[in-house]
Amino acid sequence: MISFLIALCPFVAMLPEDRADDVPVKSQISSSSVQIRSFESHGPYCGIYSILAAAASFGKSVDVASLWVPEVVSAETGSNAANLLYGLRSVGLDGTCHSGLSWLDLTENENPMILHYRSAISGQEFDHWVTLLGSNNNGKLIIYDPPFPAVETEPSMVLAKWDGFAVEVHPLGRPSLNPYLWQVMALGLFFVSVWIFTIVKSYVLSEQSLLAQACIVLVVIVSGSVLLHRILRIGLLNSSISVAAVQDRYFGTDFKEIGIEELDSKSRQGVVLVDARRATSFKNGSIRNAINVPVDSSLAHREEVLAKINRNEEIVVFCQSENCEYSDKIARFLKFNGFKKVQIYRNGIREWEDKKVVNDRS
Amino acid sequence: MIARSIGLFLAGVLLVSAIEHAKNPFFFLGTVYSYDLLDSNFGLWAAAILPTSQFLLSAMVFAQIWHAGVALVISSLFALFVFAQGLALAKGLVIPCGCFGVESNTSIGWQSLFWVLSLLIVSLFYAVCCIYEHNASKRCTITENAEK
């Protein structure tokens, strides 16, 4: 099933472009309450794209026009769960709503799921739908979020943006998700823990002082937590990028910001300059001696690049312009990973280019 | 017998809370941050330790191991929850309590504070009973040893 879904990914990824010509304009939509703002996934049409992707994963060819109805997109902000169910039934599929799902449900479920998501990693609201097409052999989840192609994503990254609500897509009357899987597994683990503690109990002395007992309990708790979050792939101590994404949401930027003159003098002093833009932008030119830690780079790539830098060194992060958020994200990532002197050059490469000090790398 | 029943009740509450929080550790991390009590690093550690501690404490109550120490730590945990909710209420934060994971949409208010305060009182009673029992059994052991 998983390999089938993976095989479908390139096709699914092409959907938005393929269907763009078929998409009706505003006047063709019967409800005046539906307003077309853009064809971005973060607009009101993420629900439709999700239905299309789920239908494609079942090999169904869908007439897109049939989904451009108010019953599928009922509000200016987009579709709700009832709209998705209507849309799925109109394409010959069925859906089951589940709330309070766990990370285990994401990795173990065989059917595609439409996940309730945050449209922006630092966004406060769950205002978006994406389609989970399955997982690959490496345990990564395949997420389709138009206009981007289907991508393999770390489960932790999905968890950082998901509220636990999902619509499981399945053929009529054939849901496969067991909503109690998590509870059963957790209770199983609980009884194993009780059994282990019962065995341990027969080996420990009962005359320990109260303080000694409390200390032992605290040590067991802390070491158990650290072990668990180190072992599990979705552990908080194992997923620094996802943790940084959550931190980004709750903590304002508290980095020192510097101006162009200060940056110019710092760059001459050999301060580490980090360009947070994507690799393609970096190749077109950046500030002299800057290194690239793209905002969309993998953890492995970041670790490789940052391994050469001392954590006590001064680092200045920048991106395109003052409206660009990439530098904040990378700065927070650096701070989280122990780099102590992180600063931001807020006006970015645009101001630097205006001053004609770009070292053209191309 | 009463203390044992109270212990099992508290263990049940902790277990349900732990299972719900562990469903999505990143959602729970967000809940911890939304209380606006800890900085990013301490918040991370709190989010990592709290659900596991609830789970392990619950298992320890069921296994009846280190019961006096466990009761003391459970009381401290509930005292921490009361403190966090009280402070959030005093700050006027309108945030979900997050007491039982993603699905608990109850906002922090007098109702949630009353609930956690009740649990604190019950856990203190449990701790007193366990400590009394612990001291009594220690006295018994000492007397037995002296008689030998």
C-alpha cells in the first residue's frame, strides 16, 4: 500500500498545475459567499486540493468542477470537516473524522488522511488542510501541501503543525484506522512498567528515608524522560527543528539587530555571517564570506555546516529583506543549538545590494 | 484502605493526563509555552519530563513502590499545577488549560483551578497517609531489630 502511494506521489504532485486550466473563475461558482483569492493552498481551496490528492491516491479521476461548490467550500476561509466529507462522497469515496489522534495513528494508518494543520509553521491558528498520503520505509510521512509537491517529512515536523484532528479517507464503509490503537499501546506499556516496578520493589530496601525515596523517584522520572525523548524519533530532545518551530511561535524575536555599517565592519573582522535564504538565492550572490544555512535545509545539512563553527563565536544571520522571516527561524535554531552570540541583520541582502557590496558568487 | 483507593484515583488521573499529553509532544510543548512561565529551554525540559513523570508516578502507585516518596512527588506536581494555573489566571491569560491533552478545550478559569486545587488537597491527604504509614513501618522495623 505504502509503495503504491509513493509511486503515486509524482502524479499527485502535478495535480495543481495540471488542473489549473480546469479551475473555474469566480463567476462560475454558484455561491456568492465563496470568493477566490488565490490558487495557493493557504487560501480557501486547501480542502479541495486535499480531496483531489486523496482521490488520486485511490486512482480516481475527479472532475474538479464538481468540487467548486459551496457544499465543499462553505466559507471565505475555506472548507470545514463536513465540507470535506461532502466532497469525498461526491467523488465516490468516504471519510471518517477522528479527533485526538496520536503520532502513532499517523504512521500506522494505511489510508490517506486529511490533516487539520497550521498554514504557517509560526501561525497560531489551525486553519489549513493537507493530505497525508502514507509513510515510506524510512518512517517519514508523505505530505501533500499544494502548491508544493508531495514531500517526505519527519513525523515531528507534522506534529508541530497538527492539532490531532484528521479525516480518514477510505472507500465507502471501509475505514481502517483504529482510534484506540494509542490507548491500547499506552496501557500495554503502563502494565509493563507496573510489572517492572513490582520486580524492582522486591530488590529495594523499604527502610529508606522519605527524602531518599523522593530523590530516587525524581531520578527515575528524569532519567526515564530523557531516555524516552532520546530514543523516540518524535522525542522532544531528538527533533530540534520541530522544537525550534514551536518555539518560534511562542517567543518573539529577542535577538540583537545590527545595521549595515556594523555588519560591514563585523564582516571585515571575520564574524560568521549566515545567509538563511534558500540555496538557489544564495548561489545568485550573497554577502562576502557568508555561509548558507537555508531555511528549508535538513537537520543533517545544518549540522554539517555548523560543525565548523565554535558556539561562542559571534554570528550574524540575514535573509532577503526586513519582511523575510527566514533569519528569525535560523537564528532561533542556532540559539536553540547552543550558539550564544546570535544577531540579526534585519534589512538583509536587499539593503546590502543597494550599497553595492555584493560579492557575486555566480 | 482509603489511602490506597485515593492513591489509585490519583494514579488514574495522572495516567489519563499522561496518555493524552504524549499523543503529540509538540502540542504539549506549545501548551507549556502558552503558560508564559518558563523560557524556551526550561519549557522544553518541562514538556519532556511532565508526561513521563505522570506516567511513571502512576505506575509506581500501582506497583506500591517507594510509596511515601511517590506521594510526596505527586503532591508537589499538583502544587506546581495550581501555581501555574493561578499565575496564568492572575496574568489574565486566555489559554486552554491543556490539562488532558489536545482535546481538553477548557480555558483556564476558576473552574479548572478549583479542579486542580481539589486534586492538590486530595494528594496532600494521600501524602500524609503514606508518610504516616512509612514512619510507622520504620518504627516497627526498628522495634523488631531491637527485640532481636
